[in-house]
Amino acid sequence: MVSFQSKWRYLFMFLGVQLVVMALLSREGYQRRVSYFMRIFRKSDGVGRNLSATGSDVYANLTIVARAPSSSEVMTYCPQTSPFIRGPIHVSFPSGLTLAQVQRKNPLVVRGGRYRPPGCESRHSTAIIIPHRNREHHLKFLLYYLHPFLQRQQLNYGIYIIHQAGNYTFNRAKLMNVGFREAMREENWDCLFFHDVDLIPEDDRNTYICDANPKHAAIAMDKFGYKLPYNLYFGGVSALTPLHYLKMNGFPNNYWGWGGEDDDIGVRVSLGGMHITRPSVRVGRYKMIKHKLDKGNDINPKRFNMLAKTRQSWKLDGMNTAEYEIVRRQHRPLYTNITVDIGTEEGLHKTPAAAQPEPVDPAKPNQEQGKS
Ligand code: UDH
Ligand code: NGS
């Protein structure tokens, strides 16, 4: 029989062990703790590739993917389907990641966030356009996952961050118009992916190439239970060729603040005589980095009225009327950063002090200033 005294001893020992475990766990980031335990409890994903349900490391065997050809090898086109595609990717957000680490892990990415497969001529060239302001902590994770993801697909690619200058209300769709024009100025991309900064693709079979019609790639997000929230949803990540883009007169410039602009873009697809294509829900999976509505991006109360008029407005407002001023263009190691003054609802030069462009540093060689 256990005495009363030894019962207390066991109880204290038990509490002591719990305290030590809690102290150890609290030294790690919350995400890491949770994903570690989730990985233990989950079973195989059923894709038949011996991967766990949370997928494989997006950097696995990247040195093989990145292998340079020997001098005797003749450069031919890359295969139709990249042999480096593996399927589900494990996505988590460990604390302490730095851009320098991302850079070290992607040695073949060159200035401006550009890449070409070293061993073969890519069949596809894709520009990734990311609207951005005050989301550096999300950008770091997106770059960490996106670079190896695109390299696995053997794409010729470039990553463009379109950074809205000043504090005036955010305008996602207008930044996309800027991204389209400025990316096409640099290279004749055959496909453009318009990509929210907080969405991480979870399966590399979701190829970042364009279809015959505009493609909505983010069909299955974790926040919507990995299914479409509604049939016409066109938000998050979408892919258009330059021809698609021009057929629908690009995106609207007049949606200031949160909501509706992606629905307007979806309607423009059909007004331009096209339809939306999508990958399968098994493949078009994304994990969203959780966040709240940003300061400077309040819900747009006019969005429903504006949406009701898309049929009348799409030819009058879009790529043909996008007015902006480039503040600076920086070719950084992992991406091209385009800082732009997009003005306000009143127009480009009727800007309040908030939308003043950032000063250009003459000491920096990669900056250039110019008008659209
Ligand atoms: N973005 C920024 N900075 C901002 C606002 C938006 O970079 O200040 C960009 C970023 O790429 C982001 C995208 O615009 O991924 C879309 O903005 P969002 O993430 O705020 O929109 P989303 O609909 O999430 O994905 C909103 C969460 C709260 C919605 C509440 C309304 N019901
Ligand atoms: C719709 C919004 C879209 C938005 C989508 C998902 O209601 O812009 O919800 O929002 N349309 C309008 O407001 C007209 S989310 O759940 O991501 O916050 O993208």
C-alpha cells in the first residue's frame, strides 16, 4: 500500500516533470510545437509516394534539382513534366527565419529574384506579382517556400514585390496593374501569377504556368476548409497570360480598401470572353499565414455598389487608365522590389501628405526613378 507521504512525493514529482516539459516547450515557437505533434499523429497521405500527410521538405534534394550541366551536355528543353515534382509539401512557420538563410538555401537565384533551370531550357517563363505593404514577416516565409517550389517545376521565373508607398488606403488590384506593366517592361513573360503574400502553396503539382483561360490557382485554402468559399471566387492566387490580361483590360484601379476587387476581376474574365479554369482541390492547396485586417486596409463600404457596375465600368477603368509613379526599383537578391506611388481616390497628384513617395538613395546603384 502507498503511504500518504509517498502519495505527496509522487504528486510533487509529477508536477515537477510537467514544469520542466512546459519550460522546454516554451523555448520553441508555438507553431513548431504544434506542427511537431501533428506530424507524429498524422498517417500517410495516400499519394503512394511514402510522404507524410504534411508533405515533404520543399528543399529535399534541391542540390540535384539545381545541378549544373557538364560542359559536354547540350542544352535541350526541359521535359514536359518536371521529374523533381514530389506532390504535398510540408508547410510550417518556424520562428527566427531570416532572408539571409533563404538566400543561402537558394544559391542559383540571381539578382532580382530570377532563376533559370541550370540543366535545360525551360518551356515556361512566369512572373510572380505580389502586392505588398508592411508584410515583411509574411514575405520571408513566402520566399522561403516559393523559390524551391518554382525551381522544382523547372521554370524560368522572376519574383516582383509591388510595394505601395505611403499610408493611404491599400489598393491590391491597382498594385497588380503596376506589377503587370513593370514586369512586362523587364521581360516578355508568358505567364503572370498574381499572388497574395500570405498564401503558401502546399503541393508542387500546382504548376505555376498559364492555361488557355485565366486560372484561379488558390482553389483550396486551409482557412476555407480546403474548398472554394463560393463558385466565382477568384481571390488569393490567379494566373493570366499577357493576352488574357489585356482582353479584360487588366484589373480595376478604384477598389480602395478590403474586398470586392477579386470578384470584379472574376467578372472581367467573363466580360473579356473567357472563363475561369482551376487545378484540382487536391493540388491547388494553400496554407494562409494567419493575420487580422491591416491598418490602412479597412473594409471598402462601396464595394457592392461598384461590383454592380462592373459591366459598365470595365472598359473605362483598368490597365488603360492605370496612373502611377515608380518611386524606386531595387533588384534585391531574392526579389525585385518596385515601390510605387498609386495616389489616392482623388487621383495621382492630389495626394495627401500620407502618399508622399519615399526618397531615393543616390548611393544605391540599383535604383531608378521614372514615370509609368
Ligand atoms: N496586403 C499587404 N498589406 C496590407 C494589406 C494587404 O501587403 O496592408 C496584400 C498582401 O499581399 C495580402 C493581400 O494584399 O495577402 C490581400 O490582403 P489581405 O490578406 O488583408 O486580405 P485577405 O482577404 O484577409 O486575404 C483578410 C483577413 C480579414 C478579413 C476580414 C473581413 N471579413
Ligand atoms: C468576399 C469578398 C472578397 C473576399 C472573399 C473572401 O465576400 O473580396 O469574401 O474573404 N467580396 C466582397 O466583399 C464583395 S476572406 O474570407 O478571405 O476574408 O476575397
